[in-house]
Amino acid sequence: MKPSEYVRLAVKTEAPVIEAGETLQSRFKLRALHSAMGMCTEAGEMQDQLKRHIFYGKDLDLVNIQEEVGDMLWYCALMCDVLDIDMSTVMERNIAKLQARYPDKFKKSDALDRDLDAERRELEGVSDTIKALKRIHKNFSMFPVPSTYEASKVKVMADFEAFIDSLVETKA
Ligand SMILES: [Mg+2]
């Protein structure tokens, strides 16, 4: 199943939060809160399962663990819908952030000495933007592409808009 299809099906089962007189803003906050609270309760349910196994010697119920993973995924899908973000993008940027943190594999030194700006750029999709611009550059060989990831997304997009404007002016 594609993540976007999962989100579509998941939110079909969301409890309604709109009551008479509520504003759109409060609806947004209530849905986001529903998601955040749900993630915590589901994590607690999983923790309880592990606690019973590790400390009380109960059998580990793997079916229940899987259920809790799915329940957490449901609340993640809800947050994606609330924020109008694509779950695939969330997955891709999460991996991009981790690759910025651990270029090869996990290293304790990398965990302790993180480049938060580089990670933030990955989460903002700056590298996606730069990759897209490089594709444009490859095809048109005109737009000057930033060679590093130092550029902010705002700067990259401003440069791109200026480039598009120059094309329009040339054509006019
Ligand atoms: Mg549950």
C-alpha cells in the first residue's frame, strides 16, 4: 500500500472534532492534539507490553506489538493530513536527515556532534530543491546552481524566481 493511500484510508476513520461555533484554527489544533496524544498513548501501550514481558516474565505478544505499531502509524497519518504533508515526503526527509547525521552508518561521535543546520536543510527539502535545479540546469545549462548545500531554501528559490523572470523578460 502506498503511504498516501494509507493516509487517505486512515483519516476516514478519524473521530469528528468540529462542533458548532468552532473555528478552523481550533479544528486544526484539536486534530493535531488528537494525533500527538494518540502517539503518546500508543507508545505507552507498547511500553506496557514490553514491561510485562521483561519484568513480569509474560510472553511477548508480537501480534499486539504489531497492532501498536499500526496504531502509531494511524496517528502519524492523521498528523500528515492535519499538516497537509505527504507521508512519503516525511519518510524521505527523515532518511535524508539521518544520512546527513550519519553519512556512512551510526557513529557515536556523529550522534554527539550533530550539524543541526545541515539536518534542518534536509528536513526543509533544500537538497530536494537543489537536486531539482540541477536537473533543470542539466537540461537547460543556463540556471546557475548552487554548488553547496549552504544556500537557504529561500535564497535558492529567490535565485530561481529571478532566473525565471529573466527568461520571461528575454522572451517579451
Ligand atoms: Mg493501541
